[in-house]
Amino acid sequence: MTAQRFESVAVSTRIRLARNFKDYPFPGKLLCDPHAEEQASEIIRLISAELKALDTFELYEMGAVSDETAAFLTERRLISRDLMKHRAIAAALVSRDESISVMINEEDHIRAQYFMHGFDLRKAYERVSGIDDVISESVPFAFDEELGYLTACPTNLGTGLRASVMLFLPALSRRGLVKQLLPHLNRLGLTVRGEFGEGSAAQGEHYQISNEVTLGLSEEDILAVVERAVSVVVETEQRERARMRAEGGAELKDKIYRSYGVLTNCLRLDDAELFRRIADLKFGVALGFFDGGEEDEGRARRMGELDALLVAMRPANIDRLRGETSDAEGQNAYRAEYVSKALRGMELHQNR
């Protein structure tokens, strides 16, 4: 399977490490400590000082940021919804290119994450492991010889490593086959979630596959099992895409081209409809219905542009682009105009 065809399924890779400092109460207990703010500030200072050597980071102290900024960061997956539950003691450090996000005092003292486009667990792990090494040189982590790294939730004990790959699975989703994969993945110690992790629904036919078990496995074990599972899912998705392309004919093309027509001509566009119709366009690009068919070398790039458009058109991101807070009606109008211009600029010519 070529890298190009693989990347039409694998949207992004994320590696996350959970860590706690040895000599500080875990965040859940820290909230109840009379010296919580003082200790939280010390933890934030320690992590910030160590990361300065790696990159330029922007510090967001959750107690000081607005609800709008918090929503913006959440929509971009730079912080979790749970981080805001510890707002009084929590913070986040985000690199300039948003590839690195280090959440401080969420469920654990440190949730270090590295994001990248496409599928490369090894590269992502190498980068986040470097962050881990830098911090651990100055501050000892809570560690047990038998249990490994100690974390607030037992499911993160051991390596504290969560390897996740976001996949675009329109064929499996539309043929009702995603549910059939779940038991097989569960037996491998893997889970399937929506874009925003536990408890979130799949949007735009994006599904996140990640390991659920960290205890008793090495980092290499976890990376290997996720790699194998993702490869199987990608191959299955590609087979189903080929079948749908052969069987769907004009009806499938019509559905996809109608979505393009709506997105380039509508005057109001809500978040849910955008995800449905962009999924159609991404599927059309993957199937070669736009721009030169199966030999188009720009396919992965166009799908990446459509993914970026989805993020940019979330509510808080729209408000950031507009420079003002607006209601749903104002966002829907702006979203329709922005998406129309963006798609016309991409020159997605239909292959009739």
C-alpha cells in the first residue's frame, strides 16, 4: 500500500505520556490542599523552565484564560475538556506550530502530547519521549518497580503511554462495518473513540484508535500492536472503498457532487452539516472523483486542507477568525461564506 493511499485514511497521529512528580500530591488531591495554588504554581514553573530548551511555548494558565480561549484550545485538541475541571491549578504549554501540547495538572501532573499529520507512531513517540527525558532530568517522577509510572487512573499505570491514530473511515462507516471491527480491536487491548477521546462521538466519519492497556506492556509492545491494527483497518477500508466505487456508480458521484454544490453555494451552514458534507468531499477526493483520478499526487494534500477547514470552522475558531463573539446564526452565515471561498480556491474539479 503506497504512502499516498495510506494517508487518505490516516488523518493524524498522537502520542501522549502521563506522568506525576514524586514529591507532590496528585492533582485530584492537590485541589483539596490548603497550599494548592502555591504547589500548582511551582509545578507549572518547573515544567515551563525545562521546556524552554526544546521550543518556544505559549503558557495558558486556565484560571486566567477566558471561556472563549479555552473553547478554542479544546476545539484544536490542544487541551482536554477535563483540564478545565481543575481550572484553579491547571495550565497548558503549547508549541508555536501546535505539534506539542503539555497539559499540567489535568488528571496527572503532566499530559505531554505530540501531534502530527498522517501515520508515524515511531516519529511521534521519539519526539514526546524527548520531552519526557528533559523534564525527568530535573524532577523525579512517581515510579514503582513493579507498577511502572504511577498515575491517577489505573488504566495509565505502567508506561503511561497512549498511542492514537485518527482514521477517516467513510466506507466502513457507510457500510455499517465499524461496529464489526470493535470486538477484534478490543481483544487486542485497543479502543475506538471519537475525535475528542473518551465519551465523544465520531464526527465526519473520523474514528480514533488507541491502546487501552499500558500496564504490563513495554512502549515497543504498545506501538507495535497499534501499528498492526491500524494497518489492518486501513487495508479493510481501502477494499470497501474500491467496492463502493465499483458498485455505487453515478449515484455515489451524484451524492458527493451535490455536497460540493451545497458547500459552494449555501448561505447558512451549521457545524453538523459541514462535517457530513466535508466527509463526502474527502471521500470523493479519495475515490478519484476530483482532479485527475487515482494518479493525482495532490490527493493527500487536498484531504489535509479539508481537515484543516473543519478545525477552522468550529465555533470558537470562527470567533477567533472574526475577532468577535457571535451567536449561532452569525457563525452559520460566516461558515457558509468562508467554506465556499475556501473550496473554490482549492479548485476541486469534478471528474465526470
